[in-house]
Amino acid sequence: MTTSAHMTTGAHTALAPARARTASATATVRRKQGFQHGGWFVAPFLALFALFVIWPLLRGVYLSFTDANISGDGASFVGLDNYREALNDSAMWDALGHSAYFTLLVVPCITVLAFLLAMLAHNIERGKWLWRLCFFVPFLLPSTVAANMFQWLFTQGIGLINETFGLTTPWLTDKSYAMLAIVIETLWWTVGFSFLLYLAALQGIPDHLYEAAKLDGANAWHRMVHITLPMLRNITGLVITLQILASLQLFDQAVVMMDFSPGPELSTRSFVQYTLEQGFTSYRVGYASAMSIIFFVIIAVVALARMWLLRNREEGGR
Amino acid sequence: MTTTQIRVRTRKPWTPGQIVLTLIGVAVSAVFVAPIAAALLTSFKSEAEAAAIPPHWLPEVWTAQAWKGLWETGNITNWFVNSLVVSVCVTSVVLAVSALAGYGFARTEFRGKSVLMGIVMGGLMISPAVLGVPLFTTVQQMGMVDTYWGMILPQCAPAAMVYILYKFFQGIPRELEEAAFIDGAGRWRVFFTIVVPLARPSLAAVGIFTFIASWNNFLWPYMVTNNPDLMTMPNGIATVMNSYGIQWAQLMAGGLMAGLPLIVVFVFFQRQIVAGVAHTGLAGQ
């Protein structure tokens, strides 16, 4: 945050160094008037933000210390009991494990696949719009629609995937395949987004770098290793972070593909699904809130780790 | 960036490398399009044929039964309208409040600004998936369960969009605004006549992205609505159509109806949408 603000100010002074100085006296006066009372600009957003983000968070913290049920009345304070229970709840650890396992499978696959697709679309000289459309179009489908399609494609007997590849795999009913089916569906459905990010980044690499390398006799492989990959480092970090955050929040595709069940032998029950089951099926709002807060902390750790890595790189790298 | 490169490209000879790449491209594209094609073809089968073992790609008998059935059950039109109402409202509100807030944070001074900005950044980590249950009880307390308000308002505070516009507004040279202030224009007038027009591409990106996200949103509408008349497309299709013995042909037809509007829009506004998604994502770099 600080760095970006700083950079912008720097760019702005560089643009008009002379004018800024002469105008600065009047400008300071005007700026005082003009740039004040910004509160009104941010007020509408902050109101919504306070009501639907901050307040639920505080409320979640409060509820996590109570035994509240869904109706909200008659809750009593139970201290850290919910947290203690959660940490000893093997079903919670299983659910967290499923979400983590899903993330571990999806993130590397999607990153590599998105990169390869982008390289492909970037290097084919004709019909660029067509490749973009084909690779990106699944992302435009609602999660539930994509999940329904794959549920049907994976169903034993009537599914076209087994039929086409000559398999008899029980994708949706066997616990060793169920999560894999969800991973495959997710790759198909979401890779388009990361693909576009990579494509935009590839197009942002200045041509003269490649031309200079060619003059120096670098072959295609060297150009990729020494120019393309380093230039894509930032975007790769972004893709990985966004994917980790999104994958940990696995819910839609898993529940739809498993017909709103926790999957064969509970093998696809994600953390989000377990939390919602506790809240809305077992009506244990206090307990579900404690799990939400735990989840929030996990997400925050991932996001902060990314910020920390970025800062370290900026300090060390340049 | 994207646009200029496409324009400049002229007919080039087919080198062996290009032929190989194009063939790979065709094969990969086929894999990506196949599930959608299969769904489309199945929506023209009879229910019996859609559940036939072994399955086949092409309908033996083409019929529009599933599509007709979809219209006759009646709910789907409701869901379509609900989706449209929710997405349009969410997109309009998000555009308005995040443009104002992004500008406010980038260019105005008020007490506690940096602290507030920090809190808003913290909001990037919160979603209905993370805080579903407490968010639901909050909305329940406000009496907004099973209402449009309940579906719309919680989707209207996306910290990410504020951040994207904040970054954009920071890049606008201050001189443009200062000149207008000296001419006596007020803060609001500067915002609407100078800043907003400059920000049009960024606003389009935010708008497009918000619309896609909101049209496709499942989790929150799923949590906050039980009334089938109030459901949005993804929600209605996933819950109601899945509940009494799946009719695959009809389910595929319904799914395509939910997905096709965005696909058609994409085909027409591909350039803007691609730029928009890339822009939204790249701002987070």
C-alpha cells in the first residue's frame, strides 16, 4: 500500500516538476478546500461495508463465544468451548483436510495449465479471438451449471467421459475418485481466468527484449527461460495466491456434483460445507461461527504471507 | 494492448511451426468446448434418451421437449428475471459506491483515512464462504431473508473493486483536477465531469466483472433464499431442478439458459471483457 502510493506521487512530480512549484501556493489553498470532506465520497461504501462485512465479522466473533442457535435467542456465554470443541473435532479436521487436499491438487495444475494455454494462444498467429473464446468460455458459466454438466458426464453408465475414453471408473461414488472428479471439473471451469491474466502479461512483455536476445543468438528455449519466465514472475505469484484463496473456499462444485451430500464416505465434504451444515442443518450457530473465525484466520494468514513475500522481494530485489 | 496487436496482425505464411501449434490449439479447444456441446446436444434428446446406457453424443431423435418442459414448469422465467434484477442492481450499486469510495480514498483527505483504508483492505479476505453463518444471522436480524434486499445488499460491498478503482484514480494527474478547482469547480463537479469520464475503461472493467460474479453467484443466494419464486438461475437450477429425480435433458437446457446470456454477451464484447478481466486481475499484482 505504502509503496504504491509513494510511486504514484513520484511519477506525478516527475511529470510536471516546474509547474507544480509555481502553482503550489495557490494549489495548497485550493487543495485544502477541494480535497477536504472526502468523507462523503467514502460514506456510502463504508456504510455497506460496515453492515455486511465488519458487523458480521464482529458478530461472528461474539457468537463464537456462545451456544447460539439459528433463532438467535437464549444464547449463553460459553467462553472458549466452541474453539476447544472445534480443535478436537475430527470431522472438522477431515473437512479442512479435504479443502487443503483440493487446493494442493488444483493450484499447481491450474497455474501450469493456464501458462501453457496462454503460451499457445499467444504464439498462434491466426484466430486469436477463437482460442480466447474457447479457453475462457467455461468460466462464464455459473458454478452450478458447470458442476451439473460434469456430474452428468461423470455419472457411471450414462456419462460420456467413461464412454469416450472406454473407462468404467466410478467417479462420483468411490472415495478415491470423487475429489479427483471435482478437481477435473474445477480445472475446466476456472482455468480461463488465470489464462487471461497470463495472456495479458505475455502481451505486456516488450518485443524489443526478444529481438535483442535473438540478436545475441539466444534460441527459443533460452528466450523463454531468461525473458518470458522472469517477466511472468509477478503474475504467477498473483495467480497462485488468488487460486489458493479461491480453492480453500471450495463449496459450489463439490455440493452440486455430489447432489448436496458430503460425497462417498464424506470424502468431499469441504470446510465451508461442514460449517454450513453445523449452522443450518444442526442449527449450531455458535459452533459454526467459531469455525468461520478459524477459517478467517487461515485465509488471513495466506493473504498476509503473500503481502510479506511481496514486500521482501521489493526490498531485496530492486 | 490486446486490440492494437490484433489490428496490426496481417496474413502470415503457414510455417510448419504454426501448423503444429494451430493443430494443438484445435485439439485443446475441442476439449474445452466438448462439455458445453454435449450439454447442448443432450438438451435436444428425450429424457429417456438422455439417461440411456450406453450414452451417445448425437440425439437419435431430435426433440425440443426439454426446452418446452422448461418453459411450462414456469419457475425458470421467474429465476431469469430474479437473476437479472439482482445482477443489475448489484452492478449499479457497486459501480456507484466503489467509484466514489475509490476516489475518496485516492484523492481526498479526511480524518482516519489510512486506518479506514487498511480496514477495507482487510475486507478483501472476507466472503460469504468465509463468514456465511454470521452474515446470515445478521441479514436475518434485519428481516431480509427471502427478499431481494437480502440477496443484493451483501454483494454490494466488494473491497476488491474499491481497491482497483483506488489504484486507477491515484494514477490520474492531480493537475487536471487542480486546474478545475482554480476555475471554481466544486469537488463533485470535478468528480463527475473530469474523473469519471477518464475512468470509463476501469469502470467498465469493474462493471463487467461484478455482473459476471453476481449473475453466477450461487452460495449467497442459496443461503438467503428458500422461496423458489425468489431464486436466481444458478440457485434454482441447482436446488429445485436437482431435487425431484434429475431430468438430465431439462437440466442441461436450464443450465444453458443460465449460461448462454453471458456467453452471447462475451462473443459480442470480447475485447472489453478480456481487457476487463485482465485489468481487474492485474491491478492486484
